Amino acid sequence: MRKGRRPSKRSTPRPARWRAARGDVTLALLLGLAFLLIYGLTAAPSVATVFDDSLEFQVVAYTLGIAHPTGYPLYTLLGWLATRLPWAEPAQAVNLLSVLFGAATVVGAYLLARRLRCRQLPAVVGAAAIGLMPVLWSQSTIAEVYTLHTALMTAVLVLALWAGERRPLHRLAVRRVYPAALILGLSLAHHRMAFLLLPPLTAYLWWTFGRHFTRSDWRRLLAVGLAPLVLYAYLPLRGMV
């Protein structure tokens, strides 16, 4: 009796969940590219305002200076790196940083909707609607700190929900929460409004992982979240030179 041929990997049906994840990645990339184009084409080509924070952030980024309180060390350092790009003049480069973070916010909004069990089409429409809101669009075309803040906030929520969804839940699951804790720490090193996310995020983690984590796990998680705050050391160090 002839043995049947072993089915190739190509002919094996893929799990529906894997296909959905691949579709999410594709749609997220398309959304990101679309809003990079929208924001990029409408971004200010250079200095947009004279008596506003936008000019201040452009100057601070180029000179590696110190902005108004709270200093925004993360944004300043990222802006300084952007001004070193050879293909854009410094003021434009800082504007394009907002373009990048604005598009990342739209991608994060889509992924967050999907984590909350929203179907793909409504998630795309909702994320696009957020991206086309005048308040986000305007902040995505000039040098400002807000799009970095919204991009980090959506990333924290997406990563926290992703960690809570995965099974099984056990003691080693604390490693899944490290990315969310790290991004939250970066958020705190950028904008003080990120503190508003601490109570609900802590409650969610306790509800989801509380009985699986030891005190040592919580201490390590806290250390990961606090580590990015070392960026604030930039402010006194820069003030000394």
C-alpha cells in the first residue's frame, strides 16, 4: 500500500489567529505610511512660529539646550539626533520628528482598537479619524512634544494589553510586561501627563498578574519602569556646561 505524501508546509492551513495578526501588521504599516505622507506633505518646511514653543524646541534640539519645565529630556535628545540628519535642515528635521510620531500614534490607535476586540475595518476607520483630527494633525506638522507623548501612551496600552492576553499566565509572565514598563518609563521621561496612566495601568497589571507575581517580580518591574528616568540627569549636567 502506497503511503500518502506528507503535506507540505505551504498546503497546511494557517491558524486564523496568525492570519489575523499578519493582516493587522499589514494594515498598521499601510496606515503608518499613509499618515507619514499626509503629515509629511503638510508639515512646516522650516520655522513655523516665532513666539511659540515650536521655535523653542527647534532651537533647543539643534543646540542641545534645555527647554522650559519640565525640560523634556527625551524629546530634546531625539530632536538633537534628528537635526544631525544630512538631508534636512535643522528646523525642518525637528518638524519631521513630529510627523513620524504622529503617524506612530495612528498606528498605535489601530493596534489598540484591535487589542480591544474591534474588527479591522472599524479599527482602521477609527484610527484614521483620530489621525485626521485637527488637533493631532496640527501637532504632527510642527516641532512639538505632543505627538511623541501620544505615540508613547498608545504603545504602553497596546503592550500592556498584549501581555495580559497571552496565555498561560504564570510567574515568568512578568517578562511580557517589561516592554510596557520600559515605554512607560520613557513616557515619564518625556511628559508629566504620563503619570495619569500609572493608577489604571497598575490596577490592570495587579488584576491580571497579581497572583502570579512575587514581590521580587514587582521590584524588577518597577526598576525597568524607573530606569529611563535617568534621562532627567541630562538637565543638570547640561546646565553645568
